[in-house]
Amino acid sequence: MERIAIRDRLNMAVATQYYADHEEGRISIENLNMVYETDKGDKVTALTDVNLEIESGSFVSLLGPSGCGKTTLLRIIADLITPTSGSVSVGGMSPTQARMARKLGMVFQSAVLYDWRSVLKNVEMPLEIMHLPKGERRDRAEHMLEMVGLKDFAHRYPYELSGGMQQRVSIARALAVNPGILLMDEPFSALDEFTREKLHDDLLGIWKENKMTIVFVTHNISESVYLSDKVVVMSPHPGRVSAVLDISLNRPRCAQMRETEEYYDYIAEIRSDFEGV
Amino acid sequence: MRGSHTAQEKEQKTSREFIPPRWLVTIVWLIGFFAVWEIIAAAVQASGGSNTVFPHLYDMIYWCFSTDTVQTATQSYSLCGATIWSYLWDTLSVAILGFLIGFALGIVFALLMSLFLPVQKVGYPLLLVSQMIPMLGLAPIFLSIFPELFTSKMFMAAYMSFFPIAANTFAGFKAVDRERKELLKISAANTYQVYTKLMFPAALPSLFVGLKLAAPSAFCAVIFTELLRTQGGLGYGIFASQYASRWDLCWGYIFMAILAGVLIFYLVELVRHFVIRWKSTD
């Protein structure tokens, strides 16, 4: 009897582990449509018939020109807007359930830090909302700041930081609750080229360490190739997925890869996808 | 390259103007004011006008600390230097109390407008209309509604501070960045948390704009109400000294009112300085 119980428990542990590896960060989107109604009453199709599987723990970019609905898709996953039709599953739950279970982290184009809070207090914010005890909150926030390399800036205020540093704080804040899924909406597009490339490598390091799913919205082709396992190419009028491309560049990626032929081939392939539209 | 750099620096140097320190500006301003005042006072008195219409400043300062009483022909108003301080306190204490009531009501009203759309749709136009009612018409009404002069004064102050505080706090709530709110939504924050952790702190700079408008106008409202009925306060002092044709005393009360109003304004500014220690990154 006892042996069976132990075996059950082991099975449970294996199942939980399996779930954590394969389900927690999985995103499935089926037959998704999003139609907006403008103030004049006109209907605008933002997304039409989107089907997408994002595997747990993968790095996926949504790439396309403005108006292709990439941000809309991200906002649907984040439960910030509700789709007109279709089904969305986030970690085996509805987007609302996933959000309420604090499975999601979000990083916007601007860092949108809370200006009246120190850097450390900004990272603590989502933990305060979870009612985590003060000591634990502090430890976790300090750990996150160390991870993004801003430990020495913990007691500074946002206005004292550069744009790149602010965005790092924003990433630390999103990851503080240890979400299974990190959603990023053009997070580096307001930064200069040098800062951006540095943050690419830092983000990949953080991703490797934390094993979460990242959905990364961008309009920068080379950025999407460098970072992703999978690039979802989207096109506008109406917004739709026009191609899905697997990127099999070796991991870990490094700056030298930006010079390889393979890398250029991927970029060229995506370019041709856009030309075909 | 180097040549152009130094040329630029030179240009900067020549175009750089002298920026005097603040204390110097204040001193020059005060001396200038005293000089102009004294010249006018001397001119008015030399031209044979009543020597109290435009008194010398030193006479007024002397009077503020004297204990001479003033009798008028019809009534024995006890106007003297000693009363100016107690009158100041009469006005100030009511104004502060009324201001605090207006502050509390203003915040609550802004919060309700922000929380409930129907309250906003009905309340905001009402708020604007309420601001159009002239103080001159309202003060007598308040005086007849409330039997106690103290209460009328207090509610006049509350009424005058209510609008700027409510309107500016509400504007502050409305101006909160959408993405900042969305971040809290993603963290599954409840409404209470949204307001304590985001809306109120974010609206603070705007709230202080309201407070800086409200504080002096609460003070003015009290003085104005005091002008209409005689029972202590700076407004009463102004009224009574005019009635007694003691323009020097009247100026004293007016100056005291100005001084207190300015001090109140800077007091709010001082509080703001200590509360808002950050800068916006937007």
C-alpha cells in the first residue's frame, strides 16, 4: 500500500513537472477574430482567422508593420481586450484566469515606471499587490535587480536612470512575480542601437535562467531573428498571420551570429515573405 | 574641430547673462516696494490729503504693535494694534477649518466622479456651474442659512476651496497613463489597490495645483464674509476702520491679509516640496 502511495506521489510529481514544462507557458490560439467598431460605427478588422501555437518555454516574435494587429494579439493574450470570436488558451486557462493567477508579465515600449517609487519599490509593486510579506518582497526584488544588473541603483528614482536602465527595471518588475509568460510590446524600439543589442543578450540570458515563454512584439526583422525560436510574420489589412518561420540558429546566441550567412538568410526569407504579400 | 569648439564656448560665455540669486531678488524687490510706497505716501500727505489715507509704512508697523484703542463717533469699535493679531487668528482658523472641509469633500467628489461614470456625467457640469455663482451673491445666502457667523464663514471657505481641489484632483486621475493602469490589471490588483498605489500618487502634482488655488481663495472668502457682518476677523477690521475713517488701520488690516494669503500659499508649496520628491519620466 505504502509503495503504491509513494509511486502515486512520484507520478504526481512527474505529472506536475510535465505540466510545468509543457503546459504552464503554452499559448494556443484558434480561429481568432478581432473586429473593432470605430466611433462612426465603421467596422475595422484588426485580426482575422489567427491560429497559433506557442510552446511552453519558447521565444516567439510577432513581427510585422504597423496595423498588422501584432499588438492587438498580444493584448488579447494579456486579457487587456476581449476577442470578437475564437478561443485563446494561456497555460491551459482562459486569459482572464491566467491573469488572475498572475501567470503573466508585461513590458511595454516605454518603461512606465511609477515615478514616485524608488527602483526597488517599483519592482516590489506587483509583489505588494500579491500581499507578499515585506521581507520576502524585498529579497525577491533585490534578486530581480541583480539579475538585470541594477543592484546599485535600487534606491534611485526612475528619473535618475537612462532609458535603457528604466527598461531593465520594467523587465525586473514584470519577472518579479515569476510569471510563466512574459509579454513584450516593442520593448526596445525606443532605445538606441547599442543599448538595444546589449539588452538583447541580457534578455536571452534572463530567459535561459527563468525558462519562461516570451512573446515579443516587434517591427524589427533582425531583432526578431536574433532573439526567437519562432517568428510569426503578420501582415495588415486585414491583420493576419502570413507565415511562421522557425529559427534554428544555435543557442546561446551571440553578437558574432549577426554576421553569419545563416542569419542573413533568415532575414532575406522574412523580407521575401513581406514582398509576396 | 577644436577651433569651432572654443568659438562656440566663447559665444556661450558672451551670451550668458547674469542670473541673480533669489534672496537678492527678494531684497531688491522689498526695497523697491518700500521706496515707491514711501514716495507716494510723502507726496499724498504733502498735497494736503488726510494723513491716514496713505500712511507711512513705519506708522503702520508701529500701529500693529501699539495698544491704542480707536473710538468712532457712532460705535465703540475697539480697534487697536493688539486686535490685529487676534483678528488674524479669527480669520485664519476659520479659513483653515473650511479649507480642510473643502479639501475632504473635493477629494471624495473627485473620487466618486472617477469611480462612477454617471456621477461624472451629472457632477462635472454641476461643478462648473457652482463655480459661476458669484461670491458676492452667495455670502449673504450662507449668512442667512447658518445662524452662527462662524459656520457661515467656514462653509464659505469650504465652498471656495471645493471646486479647485475637486476639479484638479479629477483631472489628475484622468491624466493617469493607460499603460500604468494596465500593468496593475495584469498584476490582478483590485480597485482599492489601483487607487492607493497608482491613482492618488499619480494625481498628487495635479492635486497640489488645486490646493495652491484653493488655500488663498478660502482665506479671501472668509474675509469677504466678515465684511458683511461685524463680529471679529480681518474683514471686520477692514470694515470697521473704514467706517471710522481710519485708513491707516484699514491699510494695516489689508497688509495683514495679503501677508497671510502669501504665507498660506507658500505653506502649501512647502508641503508640496516635501511630499513630491520625484520627477516625471514621461
